[in-house]
Amino acid sequence: SSSFQVYIIQVSVGNHQWTVKHRYSDFHDLHEKLVSEKKIDKNLLPPKKIIGKNSKSLVEKRQKELEIYLQTLLLKFPVTVPKVLSHFLHFHLYVS
């Protein structure tokens, strides 16, 4: 059976704060779209690590890195967040 890690990421925009849950592959898909559509730096996303990927410390470290990744993206789009990103972050549910 293949197991995969779901990362629970804290998102905050203005006074709104919520969490989103995504697999690394979701982040990867999002990143690919942003690199091609919005010219985001290819190296911004933390790399996919294979060895020991489910060890607790690695999961916590990656979760932190992914949180920073999303915060960095939000800083890059202070006015209009790209649709693919706002969908990924569930904006439609939390920010009116």
C-alpha cells in the first residue's frame, strides 16, 4: 500500500486565518502552473525528498517550508491572487 503525507498549512490573509490540507503533489502541480503562467521562480518550491520522507522531523520541516512557500507566493501577488492559487488556498470559502 502506498502512503502519502498530507500537509496541513496555516494560511493568513489580512484578518482571516484558516488551514488547507494538500499533498506535496498538489503543491507541485500548483507550482508548475505558476511557473509557466506567472513566471514564478522554479526553485521557490522546496524539493521533493525521497529518503525518509515520512519521518516526523522531515514532515514537520517540509510543512514549515511549504507554509513559507505559500506566504512568499501571497507576497508576490499583493493585489490580485492568481485563480489557480486562490483556488488552492480555498479563498472562495474564507475571503469575501
